[in-house]
Amino acid sequence: MYNKTLTQYPHSKRISQIVKEEYEIGKIFLTGKKHRIMGFKLLPALSTSEEIFKSIVDNAPYSSYGDKAQFQLGQVYKKKGQYKEAAVAFEELLKNYPDSSRKDKARYEIALCSLKSSSQAEYDQVRTEKASK
């Protein structure tokens, strides 16, 4: 319902409250802890967290949670092991939110994701052996 309100009623008086609450729900899905919201159990789900943060970035990019959602989107990809996508999400934060207080953290995460993605690379020794011969 929050997402529907964001997309269909972007000028609602309650948009800032809705974005804040949607962001908090996204964080709950990201942390992997079981929570109850309005009587419903929420189980950890990275795909749901990703969807929520993308919704905030797409529908309320310049709200006070735009840069936070962009950063958390990078965290979602990192937690999924998608380091290249995570680095792109953190780079988007630097590009779209140059005054964000999360700039330094984003730069650190880009470096960390680059390191992690490089260690996943598969090396084909056939060419090395050929070169040695």
C-alpha cells in the first residue's frame, strides 16, 4: 500500500511519513531478523528489501530517505553476493547524491565490492600453460 501511495499519490501530505515507514520496513527485511509490523510477521527477504529500496529511489529520490535507500540497495546486492551490482548502486549514490553524508561509506563499499568480486573470478590455466610451453 505504501508503494501504491508513492506511485499514485506522490503529492500526498503523508508522503514523508510513508517514505520513512517504507524505508524502515525495507531495513527489517534486509537485516534478516523476524519482526512484527501491524500484527503481521515479517520474515527476512532480500528480494522484498530490494523492491522496497528501489521503489523509494524511483518514486521519492529527493526525499530525506533517497540517499539512504540508494545506500541500502547497495547493501542488498552485497548481501546477495552480487558485488558488481552493489558497486554500481554505491556509485549511483555518489553520482546522484553528491552532498550525502554516506559518500565516504559508499566509497569504502565500492572498494570492498571490487575486492570481493575480483576474488570470485575464475582463472583459466589453459592459456597460462600454453604460454609456458
